Amino acid sequence: MSEPRDRGPDLLTDPILPPPPDGVGPLLHNREYRVQSFHLDADRILVQGAVRDQKPPGIYIPDDPEPLTIHHMIVTLEVALPSMEILSASTEFRTFPNDTCPNIVEHYGNLVGLSLRRGFTHQVRERFGGPRGCSHTTALIQAMAPIAMQSVRGHEAVEAMAAGRPHPLVERPPDPGSARRLTNTCHVWIEGGDRIRHMAEGGEEAQTLVVKRRLDELGGGVAGSAAPTDADG
């Protein structure tokens, strides 16, 4: 059984970085990304993202006892399913280093109409990279897209449970289209590899390693529990 960790209302809240190694000097900078998604209705999800940069006390202002926030930007996207098209986009600059930084906020409204599927990162760079945007906000948006994609199956599960249908992650027929969507997205799903070939031939998707381990911890599983597959990545 894994060691108990701090929990918030729904999620683990313990630090995800290890302690610094012995011999390093003072902390110089901390950047934190946080992205979360929510079910809205049968055809939409909401994705929220934030980036915050902090300097430890005394780094920028000697004798200052408090950490200093340099950047804090928030982006909220409403995304249509199954197209993954962005229906609305709002951007908020809470903390920024220059008085002209917020001048670019409205430009991020041009996210509306883009699809979060393949090619999104390239389109974001074209529209918001370099002098066409804020580098911190653009990096945040690129980090948000994979979370939206990984929310699709959770959305399907919520909809199924609300309607009393079989859980789609427990009773899911083989989907050859999954092989097409996953091909070359990472080294695990390399074109011509064993997993892609197996799925393309109609084989079942392998259960994720973390789910296997959790089921072992629970003594073989929980009735009605979801069993996400490797395609949830």
C-alpha cells in the first residue's frame, strides 16, 4: 500500500517536487502551473489554467520578508465535445511586471474557433508566439490542451453514470479509431509498434498501470469502478 498523503476535498495536495539535493544554495525561482477541467453539460467541458512565478523573500528586494509574485495569469476555456473546438476564452492578468502587459489580454479571444486536436500547438505559436502574445500565457495555453483531451473519457463516464448507462471505461468495445488518434503522440504509441498494431486490429486497449496497481491495493477492484485504459495517457 502506498504511503498516505495530504488530500484536499477531491485531490492530493502534497508537493510534487522532491526536496532539493544537499549542497544547493538558496531557492531562486518557483513557477507553478495548475490546470483543471469540469463537466458542463452533455456537449461541453470547462478548462481552467493558471501560471504563477514567485521569487523567494529577499531575492529581489533585500530584507523583504515575503515572497514576491512576478507573474500570475489565468485562462478559462469552454470546449465543445466531440469536436474539441474552443467556444469561449477569457484571460486574466492578476500580477504582471509591466504596465502594458494587460494590453494583450483581448487578443487571446482569438482562441475561439480553434480545435484542441492535432495542430493546436502550431496554431497557438502562429497566433500568440513572440510579439503576438505573452510568453507566459501562451505557454500556459499549450499546457492546457492535453488536459482537455484527457478529460473526454471522464466526461463520458459522468454522462453515462448520470443516465444509468453502463460505465464506458468498464464496458467499452474495441475502438480501432483510437489507434489512429494515438499514433505517434509519444514513444509508447509509435507507428508500427505493438500497441498501435494490436489496437488497429481490433484488440482491447490495455488497462493503465496506475489502475492495475490501485485495483491490487483495493484487493481486486471495486464494484462499478472505472478502469481507464492506456489511451487515457
